[in-house]
Amino acid sequence: MTNSDPASKSYLYENIAADITHQIYAGVLVSGDKLPSLRTIHQHYKVSISTALQAYYLLESKSLIRSVPQSGYYVSYKLQNMALPNQSRPSLSLSNADTSNIVSNVYDSISTDHIMLSLGVPSAELLPLPKLNKALSHALHTLPAHGSGYEHVLGNPKLRRQIARLSANWGGKLTENDILTTAGCTGAMFQAMVALTQKGDTIAVESPVYFGILQLALSLGLKVLELPTHPETGIELEALKTALQKNKIKLCLFISNFSNPMGGTMPAEHKREAVRLLAHHDVPLIENDLYGDLYFGAGRPVNCKTYDESGLVLLCSSVSKTLAPGYRVGWLTPGKFTEQIRRVKFATAISSTTLTQEAVADFLEKGRYESHLKKLRNTLSSNSLHYREAIRKYFPEGTKISRPKGGFMLWVELNPKINTAELYDQTIKRKVSFAPGRMFTLQNQYNNCLRLSYGLPWTPQLNNAIKTIGNLIH
């Protein structure tokens, strides 16, 4: 590739920006430090001055650096002095307390005139809706019977081919025959859980964990074992090892990249070891990879599925968090359980939605997805910094906050005296919504925690919303 190639130029400036971002987050470059001149960047990376300038423009858009006329570029981002939330220490006894009343309370409060920091979806303003509308219209006019017929039980072949192609980004070697489409990621997890469990079985999950997983488990009559989890590195491997030895676990269900709600990512070596442990005990893993494409660094993290040689890892994902929540286009890799899950899908859904599958397949096939993801990742990365700074400014001293390297969830730990379910009742009166921590467990814990979504564009109104929460905590 040459620097005149637009794809090469894009790749180069983003990687230069990623290198500098890493140095800033690691504390190698601190606020006030002068950055190398454009000419130095040009010489060091062997790129054009315009490419070097694009890298600095990108860093400016993320509020990491600032330009000083006649002087150059300087680091403007200050490392947060707020501690990480504590590693979770759930009881290792089985639990099945129902939290649906808290979940219902939050979701019944959804309103267009509220600032919804509780919703785990990106704002419509961040999505390529005009292009998606064109893809949907094209599908309507080109599909047989205008898309009114059933799809094959495995799903749209073109969509499955595109998903298989994208799997190379995380080291996957999938083909379209390894993939089955579903109604979103929840539909994928549901079909896998129905196929692999029976009422009374035990599943192991991280803690805290996305409340939708807990609701699925309860609806199927499953027992839930919550495992200790670190806010940056995910599941504690020793706890997983002990749980597999001492409990009859039917399956595990992990969000290995940018987990919801903590935002942690299992390091590659942890993923490899987790897959090895599970294979040794012949325990399947349902891996939720909803957020893997929303990384802030130079490259996408691998999955547990990357290291799967036995077909025990069932990877579930969708475009609900990156492209179109309402399209309900998801998928899973059934692995060695293809026939069981195929039967479940046929019995519960027959086929996936024809029109939206074709529209997403067309969007992916034309290369629009990667372009959209670059913009979305830049926006979310910048948002995370704005949110963290506002929390530092407005929340009480001693507040702890996660440091996700992707996705769009922040986990906040407050003074133990604060009950965030009660706090929610106060903030919703002021038209500000967040997700209380008690939603993400079946045990009596995380009452002083909350989850904020930074999937909304940063505005003065959002700044005031976070200030409102902080004032009420004070």
C-alpha cells in the first residue's frame, strides 16, 4: 500500500492516534506535555504531513489534546484520580431472587422527554439511518414476494457469509454454515439455553451481569451461580476453576469483551485458559459478544471462540448495539450443538425476519459497516471521557468508576450508605434515568452502584443530567 491509497491513509492516521492515546491513558504522556511536531510524526511513521495532521485532529475530537497557535499540540486529558470499583465478591451459593420489579420500574419510565442514561443502546443520532432505510427499501423491492416469505431455518445466506467474513477480525475461521441467525443476541442466548439446559440446572455467570441474562435464566427455571469479577479483566479464573470442581455446572455464560455493566475485558490469555478449563470439564460456554466491535484501541479484541477447538463455545452477537436495535438481527455459532439449536429455532421461531436480515446483509456487503463503526467508536471514546470528567467533577469524593476500553457502559460505585434504587426514584422525578446496580444480580449486593450508558451524544443537557445525579447523591 502507498500513502496515496485512501484505505492506507485511514489505517495509518488511526494507528498513530491509537499509539498516542495508549501513551496518554498509560500516563506516559500527561496533561501539559508537548506532543511531537507534525514533521517528527511524518519522519517517525513515514507518512505525509496531512496524515499526521489527521491523527492529531482525531485526538482533538476525543478531547485528548489541544492545539496552541504558534506552539504546537499539547496533551489536555488529565488522568482520572478516581479509583476503580472493587472486584465483586458475590456469595458462591446459588441464588434465584427475582429483580424483575426493579427492571420493570426502570423500563416503565422510558420517555422521550427524559434523559435516558439507563438504556443500553446507542442513540439514533449515532446510527446511519438514511443508509439503512435505503438498504431496507432495496430489500423490499428485490426479494422474492417482496420479502414476505420465510427464510431458511439457518437464516439469510448472504448475511451469514458477511458475518463469517467479519469473524477474521477476531481470529475466527467461520463459514456461513457455522452460523445461525436469530432475533437479536437475546434470541441467540435463549435458543442456546433452551437447547442445552433443563429446569433446575445451574449456570455460571459473571457478577454483576446484564439483567437480561438473569431474567432469561429465571424464566427457564435455572439456578444461577455468580462468579467474582474484576472491573478491568473480567471473570476471576481461580473462582471459575473452583466452581467447575465443586458444582455441577451445566453451562457458563460470559460477556468477554466490554462486559455489561462493568465494562471489563478478559485478557487474551484469560480467554484461552477459560476455554481450556471448560473443555477439560466438558462444559459449554455461551459467549455474548455484543460489544466486541466497539473497541477504542488499535485493534479488536479476540473472543473465547477464537480458541475453541472442541465446538463447546457458542458465540452470540447482533447488530443491536452497533447498527439497528429494532431490526432484531442476531446470530450464533452453534458449534457441536447445531442440530439441537436448529430444532429449537424451528420450534420457537421457524425463521428470522426476512427483510431486516437482507437489509443488514446488503449494508455489510457494500462495506458501509466498517466506515460506520469507525465514526461510532470515535464518538463513544470521546463520550466516555466527557462522562468520566463530569462524574469526577459532580459526584462525591470517594466515588469509584470503571475504565472501559470499549462499549458504552460505565459502572459507578458510591458510598455504601447510598441506595441507588432510592436515588433512582429521585432522579426520575427530574427526568433523568440510570440503571440501579441491584438490577445486575440475584443477590443482595450492588445497592450502592449504578450503570450509566454513554451511548448518547454529549451535550450541555447531558452534563446537567450527571450534575443532577451528583447533587442528589450529595
